[in-house]
Amino acid sequence: MLRSVFFLLFLLSVLSGCHRQENELKITEYVDPFIGTAGHGHCFPGAIVPFGAIQLSPDNPRNGWDWCSGYHYSDSIICSFSHTHLSGTGIGDLQDIRFLPVINTPDSTLAPAAYIQNNYARFSHSQESAEPGYYHVIFDNGIKTELSVTPRCGMHYYQYPPHSTHGLTIDLTTARNWDRTTETWIRKINNRTLEGCRKSRGWAGYQKVYFVIEFSQDCRIMAGSKKFMPLEDNRKITADSCYIWIDFGKNTDKILAKISLSSANTEGALANLEKELSHWSFDKVKKDAKQSWKRQLQRIKAESKDEEQLKTFYTALYHAYTAPFIFSDVNGNYKGPDQEIHSVNKHVQYTVFSLWDTYRATHPLFTITQKKRVGDLINSMLKHYDVYGLLPVWELAGNETFCMIGNHAIPVITEAYIKGIRHFDAEKAYEAMKKTALNSRAGMDAYRRYHYIPYEMENESVSKTLEYAYNDWCIAQMAKALGKEDDYLFFLNSSRNFTHVFDPSTGFMRGKSATGEWKTPFSPLYSNHRADEYTEGNAWQYSWYVPHDVEGLIALHGGSEAFGRKLDSLFTLTAAIEGDNASPDISGFIGQYAHGNEPSHHIAYLYNYIGQPHKAQYYVHKILTELYNSTPEGLCGNEDCGQMSAWYVFSAMGFYPVNPVEAKYQLGTPLFDKVTLSVGPEKKFVILAERENNQAIYVKEVYLNGKKLDRTWIHHDEIMKGGELKFVMHTEISEQQKL
């Protein structure tokens, strides 16, 4: 009998373990990298690991706005597999070191550029697939390609049709998406190994990519800019353009290639290979990449009967972990904004800081699920400051692009410090924040002089005034935490500068001259991309941007009732934008609310501040279910390095950081029956939704650890302590809520 009991317990343990492993495996199966590759999502489907330096993905030959990532689902031609990509940006760059397997030999009558640029491969989506860390396609010509990655290395697997030429082109030159090659060099180490460098100018004003490439077998290597010539051992070719032809012969149908990149030197690229990819097992690379995603994704476990919603959710979480990505090689070296090699010791250097977008929800998500990484991200910003003298605005491959507005490294740093993440020099960070905020660039001198930016002195004057005011509030909180009372009062006072561009006669934030007159003519529907008072939006979309003082904004409108009527109008007006040059980023409309661009992302939650949370719940649910889906067109706007997806992750869980530095999350409406957050070793925060059916989107009651909440927010510390948040959901709002 005792033996039977032990056997039963053993069997239950095994079954439980199998069930747990099945659930963990399912998490990665829910990710569909093709979500966001159509429409204006600007995502790529290729192989990456979380925050990895290599994004190994296919490129189409077209070069339009919707091909910013190199790939668009509407296309049926692949021209290369390159190793660096941007996820969901509104400007294109990178796509470095382009490989393409081919079955034809170079025509001696064609220059290398013409041969490579005419060598495109057709494919169909039925012969294409992708999963976390892996991409696969079979071209119409029969070549099969599989791609996978480590954090700093990529591996290619090619299978050629029998009796065909087994060739590979490597393109260091062809311009794609604003990027122009300025110099290349290549050296053959032996019949299996190449090293080289590509320098270019694009959105990143000066980029260096050093590489080492190894093949699984000996091959004939030819290179040149004007003509393909055999490349001799240890011969270095330097030119402003370079194309390479690899002939593998016909002895085997299967070829492997592996590559590593470094922004510092080829020694760093070689060290990456030696440490991360010293073997030739493609299956191991693929398995390890998938396992790395599993470890990250299972920190949030969502449970639902709706498989499509789970697919949307986990792909959103996947996208949120694509950037920033690793920039330093395993030797700790990287190229700084001064074009010199810099080194890190204990931390990893990161690049691609799309801060105007990501400070809103992506970085707040990291403070819950990526606490250890947050310190490295901030130290990366401080290393940028050491050389450049200012915190980054939009950093790309060691370059400051100054794309977008505001100084949003400031809220990211302050939020981390306020939330107790302090793996950085706080005094140095404060010095950097203050110096950045008191700089004279981008209208900040006028902002300090007039306490707003006069419209005749600077484009995007209203948006910049509002965002600098928020940045000042964030500095004030950091100053207060560090005991700097005078600075606290100075920046707190200037955080009220939003009041100077509010016109009570219209109820909008408006352009104002240096002498105090409102700009005319004025229409709150009008938008002119980067050439009027608003950034990628109009007065309807930007007049709500006071996340640090919503109560003050409500007061400017004359109280909660008037503010509520204005909010109602936002969501019910026509979606039309006036003007001939409005930004295409303004998309995803519900009335004048434009979810496809970031200035709108907090607005639905503002209903919580006026005692109408049921309206926040209604619109949040509408956005979740109508403006996101699990198809390639599943995003209503640019992914923007994780921000569109981070909004979904937070909102689907049931809360959102309207003001991240406040360390509070406004409650919305949970999408799933149960979500379990891993917030520490053996520590969980469980979010439950008790509902009769899927139409129960309204919150009747909320309980935190069994105690009924009488507020519409929870604090960051309440999440990180672990516990349970239970929503009791109804299909209709209560009579009390209707009042």
C-alpha cells in the first residue's frame, strides 16, 4: 500500500512537471514574429534573442517608409539576409552585412554591383515561417534558408537544390533605407574565414560595423568593387564599395555560415564567435535562442481560453524585448559618439534608445520584469553623457540623432531611482539630467527665458513646452530624493510652465508668441509634420499631455465636469486631420484619439482622475480588441521599439503607468482571466478577473490581497511585494457609476 502511495505521488509529480513544461513551451509558440510586419507596424520577422545585438532578418528590395525595418509582408521578393535591424521605427537604417544564397554564377559582363542588385529571390509566405530566435524560408528557386542567433552572433543554414551552383553573395555596399556606405574593407584569413568592416552614414551619422565570417567548408572567395577577383590569403581590399562572391562548389547540398559583429574592431567580433559560437550545431543555436526567450516570456504568465489574444499578448511582450539591444562586444568594447573605442567593465553597453516613445510604458515594464537590466540601460546613457556631454535623446549605434523631442532619459533615470533600482551613480546621473535640461538646444533657451517656447522661435513649440515641463517635474523628484531643496523648488516651479500655453477660451494648448498673443488662424484639427506647434499630432491629441499634474490640467478646464465633456468629445469627433502634410504616424483613430502614435497613449486613463473609470475601461477595452490583433496587420501604427506593444502588455494585465515616475499604475480593465507576474525569487503577483463572460469589461470592485480598494490605482511597491489583485467584472456599469 505504501509503495502504491509513493508511486502515485511520483506519477503526479511527473505529470505536473510535464504540464508545467508544456505550458512554458506554449509561451514561445504563442509568439508570431510576423505580427506588425504589414500595415505601418514596421516590424521585422527575423531571428533575435532578447535584447540581442544581432537581428538576422530578410530584406526586401523596396525602399519606402513601410520598409523601415527592411521587410514588409506585402512583398514577395527577398534581396538579402542582413544582421542588424530596427523594430518599428519611423526612419530606416542599419541592415548591415547582406547575405544572399544564389544558384547562378557572376556574369563577367556585369559589374559586381549590377550582379548582386539583380540577384533577388522570389518566395511565398506559405514557404516562410518564424518563431522566437529562428527564421525559415524556401525560395521559389529551391534554396532553403534557416537563420538563428546568439546574443552577438548569427548562424545561417543553406540547403541548395541538387546539381546547382552553391553560391553566396555578400553585399557591403548597397544603400537601403537612408543608409549610405562610405568605406569598406575585406580580408581573407583562409579558405573558410573572412574579416572586414563597413562604414556608413544614415540616420546614424557615422556607423562602423566590423565583422568576422566563418564557413563550414572551404570555398572560393572573390571580391571587388569594379570586378570580381580571387581574394588571396591575408590580402586586404579597401574601397568605398565592396561585393563578395562565395563559391562552395557542388560537393555538398548543405552549407553553414556564422558571423559576429563589433562596433569596435575585428578582434571583438572574433572574441564574440569564440565565446558564443565556437561550434557548428545549428540545432543547438536554435534551441538555446528559444530557451532564452522562454526564460524571459514566462516571467508573465497569462491564462485565457482565447488563443488569439494570447498570441497578441506574447508577441507584444516579445516586441517589447527587442530594444534597446547589446552594443558592446564580449571584450566590453564599443564605438562611442566621439567615434573612439570605449570600454565597459561590469555592465553591458546598449544602443537604440527611442526614448520619446519608450519612456511611457516600455521602460516602466522593464522596472517590473527586467530589474537587473535597467541598471545597465541607465549606465549606457551615462557612458553616452561622459563623451557627449548630454544625455541621449534618440541614440543609435553610438550616434545622437536628436530625433523627436524632449529629454526623456530623465524620466527613465528618475523612475528607476524612485522605484529603488539604483545600480548607477545617482549624483552623476543627477548632474547629467540637470545639465541636459539647462542646455540651450531645441528651444530650451527660449523655454527658460519665457517659461514657454514662442511659436515664432521654434517649430513644435507647444509640444516641446509640455514635454520640457514634464522633464522638469521629473528632475524635481530626483532633486527631492537627493536632498537638493533649491533645485527641487526651481524645477517644480518650472514644471508648471504648461499653464502658459493653455488657452482657456478654446480649451486647447496653443502656440503663443513672445509678446503673448495666440497664434492665428487656429484649428485644433490641423497638423503639419514638424512644421507647426505640435509633434506628429494636433491640438486635440497633444493638449492632454500633462502626466505629472492631471489635477492641474483638470482645473485649467474648469473642473471635472468640463474636463469629462472634453474627453468625451475627443473620442467621438471625426477622425479627419486637417492639413496637407500631416504625419503618417497619426493613425489608429477613435475620434481624434490616435493610438498609432504615442502622445495619445495615456489619455483613456485620464477618466480615472474625474471619477469616471468605467469610460476608461470602455475605451481601453476598445483599443485592446479593435486596434491590436494577431495578424501581420496587428498594429495600428509603428511599433516604436516596444512602446506600442508595452501599452498592450500593461493594459491587458489591467493597469498602466500614466506618469511612470509617480510609481503608480492607473487601473483599467484586465483582458485575461489570470496573469501571474514573477516579481522576485519565489515571489508572485497574481491578477485575477472574476467575470461571467467576455462581455464583462466593467470593473465593479477591486481587491488587493483580499482588501477592497477605494482608489483607481496601485503602487509599484504593492506589485513588487507580491500578492493578489482581483477584479470583479460586470457587463454593465453600475447605477452609481452612471451618475
